[in-house]
Amino acid sequence: MPNISKGMVELKIRSFLPKNRSLFYRWLLSYISILIIPVIISGVVSVFSERLMRDETNRANTATLKQVRQTIDEMTTSFEKIATQISIDQSLRSVLGTRGSYDGAGQYSMYTLMIL
């Protein structure tokens, strides 16, 4: 294995750099290094904020769906109760079973149901 000294490594590194490093390139390098930090920070912040917005939107949508499901369940239960009451009430069943014109007794039955 060849013996490489620190001075030889520095010479090899300097050989890749331009020989005429002007003030312009130094300033350009310093400005780029200063400007890259905010770009990196803003990229990280935007990734975190996007993830936060997505999670919050999913939570809001889940809550809305739960409310809709609860409302539909309550309405279904209410319809089932009404159907049960209709099937149990004899006077209502007799009125619902008649078709066409009502005689006096049928009209009286309708009137008594509407009062209740």
C-alpha cells in the first residue's frame, strides 16, 4: 500500500478546484450556502404541514361520517317505530284497508284518527 501523506491529499483536492478562484466565485459559493439553508427548512416545513393537513382532513371527514351514520340510524329507528305503531293500531289499519269512497263510518274513522 503506498504511503500517502496529508500534503499529497491536499494537492489532489486542490487540483480539482479551479486555479483562479476569484472573489466572484467565493461570494457565489457563500451566497449559495446561505440560501440553501432556508430552502431546506421550508421544504421540511412544507412536508410536515402537508402531513398535518392530511391528518386533520381525515379526522374531520371521519367525524362527519360518524354524524351522518348516527343520523341515518336514528331515522331508521324512528321509521321502524312508526311502522310498528301503524301495524298495531287497529283503527288505522281498518282505514288504510278501505279503498274508494268512504261511507259515513269510514269518514268518521278518518276524522277520529286526524284528531288524535
